[in-house]
Amino acid sequence: MKKASIAPSLLAADFGNLQRDVEMVNASEATYHHIDVMDGVFVPNISYGMPVVKAIQKHATIPLDVHLMIVDPDRYLEEFAKLGAHILTVHYEACTHLHRTIQAIKALGMKAGVALNPHTNVSLLEDIIQDIDVVLIMSVNPGFGGQSFIENTYDKIKAVKAMITRKNSSALIEIDGGVTTANSQKLVDAGADILVAGSFVFKSEDPTTTIKDLKG
Ligand code: DX5
Ligand code: ZN
């Protein structure tokens, strides 16, 4: 049976013990550290910026999956490359020239991800799916951890999966928001490759075991 890659979202970590939490994820079955950067403009919340990403990078021994919830992300691509981002994901809704942004991310040596808000139809990726390394489907409205999973996500995953096959793309499908062991298997069965989980991991009794359980 196919197993998902798990990307615990450090947004739900204890920032007073960030090194401890990064090291816990390093030593777990997780594949990536998921890093949520919010600017208070694209989303109604501000999370953290470069100094915190740098601190995470200093202790990380697994790749960084950086999710930019910011307007005009082009301004910061180079900086995130220098901070060691492995996957750099921008929002479809935040990019006027998405094709150019994706090429710039790849030219800087990173994998290019495109995130879709819950209201954004997946068909909008039709002309760009072959250029994308990761499609991140938001299964909550971006901006906050701890929200409930939107059920329509399964249909979106199936539609992206069909598009990837039809267009012969190698893009991975990542799901972000409200992921728990109650929906992880169903998400993988629908076609998800990477599962992001914040609250469910960090608010659990034993985060290392929770990551293992999410992996299935
Ligand atoms: C939300 C972020 C998510 C968030 C997920 O805007 O993109 O990565 O941390 O948190 P949970 O897993 O708690 O929904
Ligand atoms: Zn995220």
C-alpha cells in the first residue's frame, strides 16, 4: 500500500522550545519540515519570517518545505533559496505571472510548489501542471492552524491526479489543513503524496508516534 510523506507544520510547535521540536521531527518518520510564512496581507495572520526560518534551518536534518502565504512572493525567492528551502510553494492567488515565478524558483535550485485556496478550481493549473513539482491543495482556508478539514478536498485531489496523469506531469500532491489519522488514509487513497499536519502532531501526547501513525 502506498505510504504518504509526512510534513509536520512547525506553526504548531512550541516556539520557546523550537530546537527541541525541530529535532523531534528530524528523528521521526517525517520527510519534511513544513514551514508556514504568513504576511498578514495575503492571509489575516502573521506567523514568522526569515530569522525564525534560519533558526529552523540551523537544526534541521531533513528538507524544508516552505509554504509562502504572502503577496508578491517574487521579492523573496532568492532569500528563501539562501535559507535552504527544498520546496518553495507560492499561492496561485498571489501570483500575477505564475509561470515566471515557477521558472525563477527552479532556476534558484528549488522545487516549485503551487498552492490552491479552497475556492480555487484545480482546472486553472491545466496550462502549467507540467512545470510544477508540487501542487498544494489547501484543505482549510490558509492563515491558521487547528481548523476543520473541508470535505470537498477529496474531489480536488482526484481532479488534480487525473490532470497529472493526462498531462504526463510528475507533480506531487500535498494536502494542508485539518489532517488527522481520521482522514489520512482516505487522502492517500484519493491520490495525496504529502500530508501536512500541525495541531494533530504537536498537540498530541506523543508527536513521534502520531507522525508514524499518519504515515500509515
Ligand atoms: C494553514 C497552514 C497549515 C497549518 C496546518 O494556513 O498552511 O500548514 O499549519 O495546521 P493544522 O494541521 O493544525 O490544520
Ligand atoms: Zn502550510
